[in-house]
Amino acid sequence: MDGKVLKSGRKIRIKKIKASEIEAEKIDIIPSELLLTIYLNNISISTISCSPFNLIEMTIGFLINNGYVDKYSDINLLKICNNENNETAGQNKFSRKIEVFTTVKSDKNVILKNQKYISSACGSIDDFVLGNKLQKIKSNVRVNSEVILKLNIETLKHQKHKKAHGGLHSAALFDKNGSISVIMEDIGRHNCIDKITGHILTKRLPINDKIIFTTGRLSLDIIYKISKMLIPVIVTNSSITYSAAIMARKLNLTAIGYARGGRFNIYSCPRRVT
């Protein structure tokens, strides 16, 4: 349903410049961007800049990871509202809203206090959520280093939208043997993780032996989202911040960075890598 909101890429006329060459006009394809406003029990809680697909999964992941909903079973109804008139309403055609109703009502004052706009470049974990104590990850899964080395290649191989027009981050869910379960793409690295969360919850997947590979930097809020899911291993082909590495150590999360070109660095809980 949500895949029909916008295409993942849109055609646009550009001028292409090369050194010592005459300007040439061509049609290029660039990523689409959607402003999605989430309403929780008729209250607007957030507007997220995102790619226009897998919106259901992203919304579920966002609500769980940011503490607006405690568990997936609390969600009673979730629907995307498409206003057909928006297609001719200028900028409005790039915005949609999604309505979520829960069996357990959230604290209205907390929701209104934390209402915000989230850009594609910036993630968000609310202060009241960071104050909550997370469980330490108890998984005893072991992952062979050869599997870690293949995750970047496997993720690149399964990218669909990025191959078409570039400009997107990716996150993929693997098992301990390196078999891919799903890949999510988005203009925002945090949105990719929320989409993975939503997929895990809607498909009721076991997480004890799972690995998430992401093309985005591992910051404190990303580590929080991964730890909240109790995923034991997170891998990126990019960097990790100091605060994220320290938090990963405290929560027994195996965090791996710079996993590309036949190498990687383990920043926490190396016992899970053999």
C-alpha cells in the first residue's frame, strides 16, 4: 500500500558539466523524499523526512524505538491517509500522514512535549526514552569472521533503489550464517533501522542469532535502537562514535565498524566473533 505514495526516484532535467567540455542537458533520476507526519491517537507526534516506501514498518519501528508504544501488540490500527487532491497541490504532494491507534493510551503531555520534525540527516531518541534502562543482551551467538566480511558485499548486491538512482542508506537483516532476511533502504540511516524493527515485529522473527548490517555511522541513537531490539550484533561499513562504543559495551552488544575491503574493527563484545 505504502509503495504507491511516491516513486523511490524521480526524473529531473539537469545540466551536466565536465572539465573542458560543453554543457550538456540530460534527464537524471534522483531520490524521492516524503514528509510523513505520524498521528498517535489523533495527536501529531512527529514529521519524518523519509523515502516513500516501507512506511508501515518504519512507523512501527519509530513508535517502539522512541518509546511512544511499549510493544507491537498495543497497536490496534495503523493506516496511511492518501489525499488524492494533494497530487496537484504543489509541495503538499510530497507529504502524507499516517494514523496510529493503540489499545494503551500514551501520556498526552509527554507526546506533546516531544513533538518534533526529524530530517533525513538526523535521528532522534527522546530524552525520556534514553532515561529508560535497557536490558543487557544475553545472546551467546557466535559469528565467523568470514561471514562479517561478506555482509557489505551481500548488502550491496541486494540494494534495489540505490542501484537505480543512488542517494540512499541501507540496513539489512542477516542470520549468523550470513543469509539475508530483508533489506531496507531510505534517505535516512535511522529510518532504515526503524524499518528493520518494524519488519522484525510484523513478521514475528526470532532475534537471538541475528545481525544487522548498516551503511550508516553507528551513533548513540542507533546503538539504542539496536539494543532495544536485543539484536546481538551490529555491523557497519562506516564509523562509530565513542559514546556509541561505550554504550554498546555496557549493553553487551557486539559493534563492528569499517567492515569493508577484507577488514573490520570490533569495538565491543568481541567474544561473539570467531
